[in-house]
Amino acid sequence: MAKAPQYQPAKPQARVTVKVTSEEKKPGLLIPLAVLTVLALAVGAGLGIQLASTVRGVVIQRSGAAEKAAEANTLRYGSDMAVEPLKPILTNLAAPTSAWVRIEASIIYKVGELQNPQVAATQIREDIMTYLRTLTLSQLGAPSALQNLREDLNERAKLRVEGKLTELVVESLVVQ
């Protein structure tokens, strides 16, 4: 009799992996990224140099203008002038009556022109207080209000001392 074949398990077979490589490699994203980086560096450096030269030119121009302004701010009064400060003036306005104004000023005059500068300063102070009481808040709020006030006060002061005054200088003005 013939023997029946017996079952034998199959032997494991070894797996072989084959790596297929092509001779042409594609560059991928590395080269375009490098090109963009170099381009960004070049543009940034160019803009930085342009900005630096512009700022340098503006600084040089402004420093030259500041020197010219300092030369222009020299005193326009000679040694024959004197300054008499007025006491601070505090008064209310005509409208609204709850608004207050405080002004500090000085008068400039030629030495020897005024007989008694302290008396003239007191009279001018009184005139300024009287004038300020006639003003309204809207008159002091206009764009050219300070210039108009300065001109009006100079005119009143010169009238009080019969033109012997050079100028009335408003040092500070506070409206509350």
C-alpha cells in the first residue's frame, strides 16, 4: 500500500526588496527656496541702504536748519532797552463768567523814556485787566486769538504811556 503523503509546512521564503533608482534626481523645493532667500537678502540690503541714506540726509538738513534758527533768534533789543515785568493778572471773562484768565507779561522800553517804569507797569496792568474783562471765551478760542490779543494789548499799553513803550511781551496765558 502506498503511503499517503504527509503534510509538511512550507518553508518561509525570503523577501527581496528592489530599490529602483533613477539616474535623474529632481531638485524639489531646495533650489527655489535658496533663490528666494538670496533675492530677499538683496532686496532688504538695498532698501536698508536707501533708507539709511535718506535718514542721514534729513538729519543733516535739520541740523543745518537748527543752526540757522539759533542765529536768527538773537536778541533784537540793544543794550539801551530795559524790561519791567508786570505782576500776574487774574480775572474772569465777560462770558461765561465762570471762565478765568491768567496772564503774565512784561513791558520793554528804552532806558530813560519812561519817568517811572513801575508806575507805568501798574497802569498797564490795570488796563489789561479791564480789557480782559470785556472778552468772551469764544474770542480766545479762535485760531488767531493769541496774535489778536497780543496786538490789542500792545496797542493799549502804548496808548497808556503815550508811545514810549517798545513792546508788551505776553509770557504766559492760561484760560480756565
